[in-house]
Amino acid sequence: RGVDTKQTSKVHDMPSIVIGARDEDDEESPVFAAPPEPPVPVPSLRVLFVDDDVLNSSPDPRAMRLDDEPCRVLQSLLVRTDAKMVLTSHWRRHKAYVLEVLGNYGVLPKREVDTTPFNADTSRRDLEILQWLNTHRQEVAAWFVLDSQTLLQHPGPAARLEGHVRQVQGSLSAADTAAAEAVLGTAVPTPLDGLKMDEELVFKMQDVMMLLSSSPQFHPPPRATENSSAASEFDRLLQEAKQRFR
């Protein structure tokens, strides 16, 4: 019997299919989603660079003499802007002592005080400030420099410092801090910021505490004992409050 060559050709043209067990390597691997990228921190730090000559009224740079008014102006600026203070000149070599003296004059920064790095030429405060900023560039949102020098005499660094430097003539004044606040901005007020503080009274209280602490006759009053009437009254009120708000 003859063979139909056309049908034979069609059979050979059909694709071959291998039937068998599926190789484990052919199984689809589970797809895992890549972990989300951590959020990029938004710079929020305000920085105030301070040269000691804007506060120091001593003609001898080795000595330290402060006046109440410039210190009050500086403290007010730090509070309004919530800025981090960075020391830029002689004082940075004795930071702990300087902070103690500033505290005696009411300058009490909320943030930890830092210092600019020391370069070979310490007269180039402009370079040291820019070096500090470069190290903290991911943190700083605004910055300003209060200095007794111009810091703009060198064209390269001056291009970046322009608009961020105030040359203080004599003692620090309200006009100087106003220029700084215009660049740094004002911090978001908290509920306690609306309370007015009697700064004169604060200074008097500090003087009184210093005198008392140095007096050998001064002894802190003893705490009330459980048998005292004040302690009993306190316990009664405490129990009453617990019963009311239970």
C-alpha cells in the first residue's frame, strides 16, 4: 500500500513534546519585595557660630570679662531660635570653663555647645566654620556667624559666607541678634514659651544661692517626716485624689 508523502511530511513537522517529571530547577522562585528605603532625614538644626570677642569686654584676649547686657541679648537669641551654639575662637580651648562662666551670666544653651575644628592657621576662622558645616551638612537647616571680624576678605570662602555673617562692632547688641534671627528663623513656640520670665529676679536668685551654698552655716531644711502634720496632710490629699479619679 502506498504512503501519503504529504501526511508523513506533516507528522515530521509537528513539534516534539517531552512528558516527564518537572525539574525542581524549573519551579518559579518566590519574588520578595525589596525593603523600603529608609527616609532621608530632613535637616532641622539651626547653628549660631559665636566669636568670643562679641561678648568679651577685656582688652586682653587672654582675660575674660563679661557684661550683663550682651549676655542677656545672646541668651534671648538662643531661646528664640533654638539654635546650637558653636564657639569659633579662643574660648573653644577652654569650653568647660567658658560654659560655667556663661551660665553665671544667664547664658544657658538648651543644646550641647560645640566648637569649630582647629586648623594650622587659626586666624582663618572662615575655613574652620565651613569645615564644621561640611561635616554636619546633613543636619544643618540654617546657620549664622557673629564675629568681630568680617570673614569676607577671601573671595573663595566669602562666596559661601555672604549673607550669613554679621561683623559685631563692640558689644553684642539687639541689632546684631535681629540680623541673626532673620536668617535662622524663629523656633516653633512651646506652651511654656508664653510665660514671661523676670530675668532680674533670676540673677538675684542665682546670687543668693551662690552665697548660701558658700556659707558653712547653711544647711538645707530637712524633709518632712511621716509624723509631721504637713506629711499627713499631703497623704490625705493624695488618697482623696486617688479615690476621686479612680
